[in-house]
Amino acid sequence: VRLDAPKQHASSFPHLPDIYHQAVPVLLALTAAWPTPPAQTADIPPAYRAEHRDLAPERLALMTTELGRLAPLPDGYDKPPWSQTVAMAWHSVEKGASAQDAAMRLWPQYARQVRRWLCDGSRRSPHERAAHLSEAHERLLSAVRANQEPPP
């Protein structure tokens, strides 16, 4: 991945499951061993870099179709919110569950978030996308800090 330019995505994601299943268990295992992050003391949100991009409707349709093939939407998936779903995976690994298993359970919701980000995020300005990522980051940290799994 080039670091001097924004990541460009292909119109299909045949590589997405492989990357996910290689990276996410490692991230869950590493971060679950860290201390719970403290609440932010300053009003400075995490910095995110978001670039403007045009996503043609036909390209979006191809991308969401491929995501649907790779990970069909879970039936009746309304809740819990993504931040709590990730926090539940984090807590399960922290308590000794297999990071591989936690990542496997998280996969359908992850693919749903990618789909949602493509559909919603592609219509937002770079500033709005960066603010959205910053808010999602804080919701995730709050869910992890809560140190409890939300009810099923």
C-alpha cells in the first residue's frame, strides 16, 4: 500500500476476505492484550485524512454486489451498533476467546460496514467523512471502556 497517496479501491473485492481474515485476528489479539484506553481528556478528536472521490453509481453497484457475494447481509441485523459489535469481539478475546473465532463472527458485520461506508460515505465531503470516522472512533472507545458486553 502506497503511503504517499490515498488508497484506491478496485471495482471488486476478491481480496477483502483474505486481508480481513489475516489482519483482524492479529489486531484483536494485540489490542485485547493492551490496557483499556483511557477517556480523552482534551476536546481534540483523532485526526483522519479523507480525500474527495467520485464514485459512479454503476461502480458502486458493482462494489456492493461483490460485497453481497462475499458476505450476505445478516438477516434482521439492526443491532447492536457496529461500535458495540467490535467492542464485544475485543472483550471476548480479552477474556480468552480465540481471536480467529471472534474475527469470523465479526466478518458479516464488517462487510456490512464496508457496504454502508461505500453507500453513505461516498456522498459525504472529505470533512464530513473525517468527522464521521472521528465520531465512530470515540463510540468504539466508549464501548470498549464500558468493560461490559451489551445485552444480546
